[in-house]
Amino acid sequence: MGVALLSAKRSKDPSTQVGACIVNDKNKIVGAGYNGLPIGCHDDDFPWDKDGKFLETKYPYVCHAELNAILNNIGMDLQGCKIYTALFPCNECTKAIIQSGIREVVYLSDKYAGNDIFKNSRISSKKIFLTDQSVLLSKIHFLPHPYPFPQVEKGNTTLYKSRCSLLTTHHSLIFAPCKF
């Protein structure tokens, strides 16, 4: 999940930065992606708004992290691979995940679960995942960490290391199947 979160930092989306990482059965990275514009499209030439007329928002232009990770894989068959993604996949990414042969989806957040705009996408994604019994869907749950985040002083600013660094300490995480 750490690589997915790090990949998200490359996104130019000011409101939602999402990353995804695909690993094979030996946990070797075979693909990574983030939500962004297609190759050759410049970030400044397209809108990043969430609200407004459809063509004046980011939605018709942005390629999601999961799809980018699939398309940017190292050229291998993704059959049996696992994808880590920061957000619960939309219905379009869900279809691409299943079609590519990925057999496990691990996500960190479902932050749009209560948002009416994304409700139908979420419902259809869950229906697809529940219908295709060959895909395991898991959510990562963070446990409270036993000690505070390390601090780094830089000038007048105190920076805290992100939870990304905690992903390597196994006692910080619980992997649990989702209950729908």
C-alpha cells in the first residue's frame, strides 16, 4: 500500500490524489499508477473542478489510478496479481481489474461511500465484485499506533512523517475482508 500512496503524490488533482500498485504472487511490483490525464495532455489545459457542467469538470478527462496501473504494467499477464489502491474502485476500474485477471483488491478508504454522486458507481462495483467470486476484496484498517509520529523540524515548520512509513511495521495493520 505504501507504493500506492507514494504514487498518489504524482497526481495533479487538487482534491483527490489516488494511487494504485499491482504486485505479482511474489509481491514484486508489476504496475503502478495515479489519477491523472492521459499521456500528452497537459495539466494546465484541462479543468480540475469537481462541480459544474460535466465538460467543465475533471471527470471526463482523468484516468483513474487503477486503470493507469493496469495500462502501465511491465508488459506481463496480470492473471492472479493483487492491486493495492488508496480508494475503493469505481465501476469502470472494477471492470478493468476483473478483465485484466487481477484476483485480489486491497483498498484503504471508501471515503465517497455516503456521496450521492458516486452512489451508483459504488453499488455497481460491489455487485460486480460479489458476482465474480474469484476476486478477493479487502480493506486495510489502521490500528492506533503505540507511539506518536516522528517529528522533523524544518525552519518554523514541524513536519510529521506520514502513516505511509507505518506500512512496514506489521503490528500497525490489520488485513480484514470487507463486510457488505
